[in-house]
Amino acid sequence: MNRLEIKRILLRSTNWIGDAVMTTPAMGVVRRYFPDAEIVVAANPLVAQLFSHHPDCDRVLVYDRKGAHQGPGGFFKFVGELRRERFDLAILLQNAVEAAILATLAGIPRRAGYRSDGRGLLLSHGVPVGAAEKRLHHTDYYLRMLSGVGIVGETGPLQLACTAEEIAEAEARLGGGQWLAVNPGAAYGSAKRWIPQRFAEVADRLAETHGLRVLLTGGPGEIEIGRDIAQAMTHQPLNLIGQTQVREMMALLSRCRLMITNDSGPMHVAAAFGVPLVAVFGPTDHTTTSPLSERSRIVCKPVDCAPCLLRQCPTDHRCMEAIEVADVLAAAEELLKG
């Protein structure tokens, strides 16, 4: 690609918060390779919030398939929005064929991405994807695609950003003290969730031994889990499950001393802010989706059926049942002492 010819770049983001956070090192490479280009991220409403005020994109276009862009009419409405932008290059971090169809119909002349989902013929700059690429950590997976089309450069860490106003609002909401964030949910499915009563016990123990105040975080689908944990705890937590938008969650997590979490989007958000965290892994593969942070510890137990990558466990949830309170506490103590 001739860098001088590329003035406007569309980045089609992934659809999950955790995956989107793991694209941020790749976004940094794009910014450094095309320092004078305008970089615009297209993302669903939740992921779009991650990239407001992000240093490696200039604007965000919201692609709302459940709202303004619903159905065939909404799809072509978004095609029209993209066409009017007159992008020179589309970088498709999302693997779906739809991303390539959108970029093609929008008349974007250069379309880069993996040749996944049968979309190879729609890409002007396609990168083969095989077993070796699928074994990479997700951050390296996206970087490998960029290098495959010649977009290379110094690789940085995960990166998110909050405004001073957002940080101030989070601090006012939390009040004083040092905070332990407990994230007991996982949007992908129940198989990724550790036992709520064990989260409660870990939180109580850390509150007692380190004087930490406890913040419960999560989405609207996890309200019942949060209620169960709060009722099981001796130390009353600040239960904000289902009560925060993405950017509020980002700011709150950035102010925490420690996080205990399942494999989830908020886990990667905390890693991007350098928050020490203990991540409980069961059915998912920590070699590809672990938090990219030296201040993290993975807790998992080898069982014959893991990683199965299933949303719901069809048997006895043995991968999570095998993880004891003592295992998570030991990892947390190591981080707190460090």
C-alpha cells in the first residue's frame, strides 16, 4: 500500500468488548503506520463506547443492527453512510463476511482482512488464516493480519482512555478507600462463570485482611448473580451490576487496586488500565484470550474436557467446580504483595 494515497481509513471493529480491547495494539500500529490519515472505527453501540476519546481513532461510527440499521433497509442505510465518507482503506478486524460486503458495497477500494468466512474474493488485500493463526493470542492474531498486508511497526500494550471528567465522576461514586472489583458474570455464557458463593467468600476475606472495599460490576443479565453475592457477604459491597454504561465501567475499574473476574470483557478493560487482576478460566482457552498484562494471574485447573469453548456446560461444570477459594486468594495475595 502507498501510504501517501491513504487519507481516510475505516476500522471495522469486533462485536465483543473483550475482543475489541484486544485489537487496540493493532489500532496503535495502524495509527503509527498512517500518522496523517483520519482513522474512523465502525462498531456496535456497546463497543463504540470503548473508542470514544481513544488516541488511536479520530471518530466512531455506530453500526446498530438492532436499531437504526436493522434489517435489509438498515443495512443499506449504513452502506450509504460509509459511501459518503469516501474511505481509501477498510481494515476489517471483524472476521465476518458481512464486514467485507459492507466495505465492498460502500466502494472502498482497498479492503484488508483475513480470508475467513468465505469472503476472500471480496478483499483486495486478503491474508490467509489457518490453524497457526487461530492458535495465536488474539492480540497477535490481529497484528498478524496487519503484517500480512504490510502494515507493520512498533507494538504497544492494550490501551483505553477515560476523560478527566469521567475519572472524577467515578471517584465521587466510589468515595474514599481502596477498592476490589469483583466481576462475577460473563456475557458469552454461564459456562465461563465461577461459583457466586466463592466470589463472595474471596471478597470477604480480602476485605478483612487488606481493608479493601468491594465493588460488584457486570451487565444487566447478571443482576441476580450480584444480588446473590451481596447477600452472601459479611462486608456490604457497592453493587453496581446492571447500573453502569461501558464508559462508566471503564472509569470505575481504572480506580481499583485489584480485580477478581471471570474471562470477560471487563477483565480486558481492567488489563488495559493496568489494574492487577486474578482471572478465573474454565471452558475457554487462556492461551488465546488471557489478559495481556504482567499484573495478572490466571487461575485454572486441568480437566479432560477443557477448553471446550461452550456457552453452557452440558455436564457438571467441573472446570469451575475444581477451582477453590484458596486458589484465587493465593493469586490475589501474590499481586497485593507485589
